[in-house]
Amino acid sequence: MHPTRRQMIQLCVGSLVALHWPRFGQAAASTCRLSPEQTAGPFYLEDALLRQDITDGKPGIPLRLQFQVLQLDGCQPLDDAALEVWHCDALGAYSGVGANQASRFLRGVQITDAAGRAEFRSILPGCYPGRTNHVHLKVHLGEKDIHTGQLYFPEAVIRPAMARPPYSHPGQEWTSLEQDYLYRRQEGEQSVAELIEDGEGFIARLTLVVDTHANA
């Protein structure tokens, strides 16, 4: 049984298996600009599970989400932080609400390693009216929420995928970045991931710079 985020904090879970990735891009590794705060939205739940694979059998293009979390002070990696993600499925539905109230698909927490990294295995999220494809995220340090943000995707890469099953469905048009009011109003351009196509799907990489003194 997976522990929840709350249980994980109580148990002071720390080191997980080391992640072996290629180095993040030089521009991402050298920047120390604070990542913008963005809305958590109406579908945040506090009982996310500590796990790397959050797919729960949901259909969609495989997606590996790779994050590096850096401290604003000195731009050093932030280890032992709880990085939490959640997003909708290919048809734009969230777990934990409505007909999906009993399920927790596409939600999870990982602990950052000594290099500030955490990875999730998921699927490319779909979109819904008013919102383009995005992933919600929070960074917790101890019992504090020190950052709430979102991850976006380069639309030239993902737009063709939205025209194919399971993403395409009658009566709903794809929402672009510029049509997304939250992207426009909350500095979404600073939260666009580096997106790489691999043999199975996509790898999305994003560096987060957070203020460890936030909400102290």
C-alpha cells in the first residue's frame, strides 16, 4: 500500500532510488529566476500517494515528467522536498471528483533526491474548455507548501496528438496556449517544459526555482 503525502511527512521519508538522467539544459541549470506562482485550481486533493507511476491504467501517450527543484538562495538543489503533481486524463477528467470521486488516477508525490530531482511516469494530459494541456504541481517542505505552479507543453509538438484517439472527441476543440486565460495571466510562458520525443512517447523536463522561506 502506498503511503499518502501526509503519512510520508509524518514518517520523514527521505532518500529514494537515485535517478539517472541526462543533464538538464545549460540554460535551465544556470538560471535562478523564481518560478511563478500559479493557481492550484479546484481539483487539488490532500491525499496523493507516494508513487512514481501515476497512470493507473489510463489510456494516452506515455509521458515521463522530470523535474529539478532549486532553491532561490544560491540556486542549489533542494533535496528531501515533496513534489506533488496532478492532471486530467486524455478526455479532460480529473480523479477524485464527480463520477471519479473514488479514484486517484494521475496524482502522486515523489521526494527530491540530492540533486533536487524527481520523476513521474504518466500520460500526456488532455485539455478541456478554457484550459490547454497542463500539469498542476506543488512543492512541500516539511508541512509547508512553498510553491504552487503548473507545467505547460510546447504546442507545436503536442497539437498533432490531440487530433488522435484517445484525445480527440466530438464537440470539443483543442485549447491553445494563447486561449488559456491562466497561461496568459500567470506567466505561463515561464513554465513551458522542454519536451523530448522518445521511442514510446514524451519526456517533459522543467526546472523549478522555489523560495524555501515562503509561507514560513
